[in-house]
Amino acid sequence: EEWTPPFVDRYPARMPDGRCLWLPLRRLPREPTRAVASMISTQIAFSVEHALVDWLAERVRSLDAEVVVGNPTLGLLFARPLAERLGHANWVGLGNSRKFWYDEALGEPVASVTSPGVGKRVYLDPRVVERVRGRRILVVDDVISSGNSIVAVLRLLATRAMKGISQV
């Protein structure tokens, strides 16, 4: 049966409504015996996006998040509709492309297994710091492989945005 490992080029991911998504397996460049199953959110049908956002909202509603934060890049595509589904008036999207108005004090280096050797940073726009400061935050990311990106986001939110930055 196709559902039995080992999986060579695709991985079966069962959706909450019972449908199966066959996700392509992408071998890691520096570790060819390991792969990530990728669901590229910019390539999915609206019906899949809606089903996933509904499922996520159901799963996280009890956490009583006061703000939803999207991690770039593709976590942003789920964070916005999730915040809306949870009844929030807005959400916060982090950036990883350096804008001239970003403050380096509101940035954190990120290492990613899906973009090896690329020096990246994640930024919180200074104009939205007050949306997150002192609030219960739900961070949405599209993938967690090594945990490096999400740790950088948590470090950014915990050590910089929550504590008060003199330039903000």
C-alpha cells in the first residue's frame, strides 16, 4: 500500500477532514538521507487552505491568544486568515527582508535548513511592537524542521519586543 514507509518521493498527509494530501519530499542538500515533506502554501487550493485554517482555529482557540504573529515567509499566509477566523481585528506579520524603517534592535538572526548558507534575519516592524508587548502570542509558522527559525522568533519576541526598545 502507498501509505506504508519508506516514502521515496512523496509523503501522505491526512487532512483533518479525512482527505489525503500527497506532499513532495525534498532531500536536504547537506543531509541527503533526510528530507522534508513540503506543502507549499502558495501552491495549494483555496479549499485546502480553508480546511487547514478551520482546523487550526479549532485546535488553538482554547489558548486564548491575544495576537497572532506570522513567521515569514509562508507562515504569513496562514497567520492572517487564522487571526481572522479567531475573531481578531488584526495580526502581526514578521519580515525577513530588511526594510529601511526596520530597527536592527528588533531583528534576530535565523538559520534555516531549507535555505542553508543564507544569512537571514527576522524582523518585527517597530510600528507594531505595541500589538505584541505584554500579550499572549500565537506564532504561526509553515514548517518546523530543525526549530532554528521558531527559536529565533521566540527569542525576538521575548527578549526584544516584550521588553521595551529605546528607539521604538
